[in-house]
Amino acid sequence: MALTLYHIAPSRSSIVRWMLEEIGEPYDLHVLSMGREENRAPAYLAVNPMGKVPALVHDGVVITEVAAICCYLADAFPQAGLGVPIGDPRRGPYLKWLFFSSGCIEPAVMDRAFPRAAPPPRGALGYGDFDTVMDVVAAAVTPGPYLLGDTFTAADIVVGAQLRWAMLFKLIPQRPEFLDYVGRLDARPALQRVTRMDHELGKGQAG
């Protein structure tokens, strides 16, 4: 296959698997076991020295980090309509939301889940503060149906997956805006397929 995803189910790599299912191109799945620490084995560290998933290999090129992979795939497969081309005025907001998840949502959620002994000053944090992040995201998804209005993009995959996960583990408030937005994403066949396949894969790994 031209596309190979290094994957642990469930994990951040499930977001990229959703992206691949939305694109509809064939891909090979290289499943790693976190329990056996295969993500820390020399063979995988040669792919991603961080020892984390996801990692995507496309025609011999390795791409890591969820938002970067999704951005890359949207540009590499424009026929899927999941990106915004250069020159389109919506590209700026699209890129902002594509990277807002890893730059603001995830660190805000993790800092809330695992508080520091001494909270850093707001100005030292790239995301500012938790409540502001939640308010900004809620305002963005309220007009709907997606972050860019009627157009579903890779940004919705990245942001939506983060909100789904955080609400599942009760790490963020289940605000009506989030529930409505995630409900629309849950109706997408590609996400339903990934959820089902990863559930089966997770059961197999557990056994």
C-alpha cells in the first residue's frame, strides 16, 4: 500500500484512521501493542523516535503528529474535499482550527486533568486558560453544522475527536454546543466504521 498507518486502538491514531476512512483511499494498518511496549521498540523508534502513535508513511515519507498528518492527507488527496486550498480565504480559519486542538484544547484539558503543584501564570501558557478555550470552541461550533459552516473538513476531524474523547472521560463540560456538534459527527459513516473496527481491534488486543 502507498499509505501505512501505525496504529494502537484506541489512541490518537484513531483520529488519523477516521481521516483515512473519510478519504476513502486504501491503506495498510500496522497495529502496535502498547501493553507489549511495541511503540518503544527499536523497529518503531526508527519510524517515530518519539515512540508515539500515529505515524503515517506515504510513498516512503514519514509524517507524525495528528494535525500535521490530517493536513498532509487533505492536501495530498484534494478530491476528498477535506481541505481548503491555498488562495481560498477560508484556508486561514481552516488551519487555525486544524492546529487549535493540539495547541490549545489538548493542553488545556490535560492541565485540568493533571493539575500542577503551582499553576503557571496565564501568560506562560499558549492556550491562556481552560474556560477561555472552552468558550472559544463552543462559539465556533454553535453556528454549525461544522467549523467552516456547511463544509466538513479535516479540522472537524481533529477538533471533533478531541471533544468526543474529552467528554467521554468527563474532562470537559458536556455543553449543549459540544453535544450537538459531536452528535453530527457521530452520524458520519466513516466515524462509525472506525469506532466499530477499533472496538473489535481493542478486544482482540485485550485478549
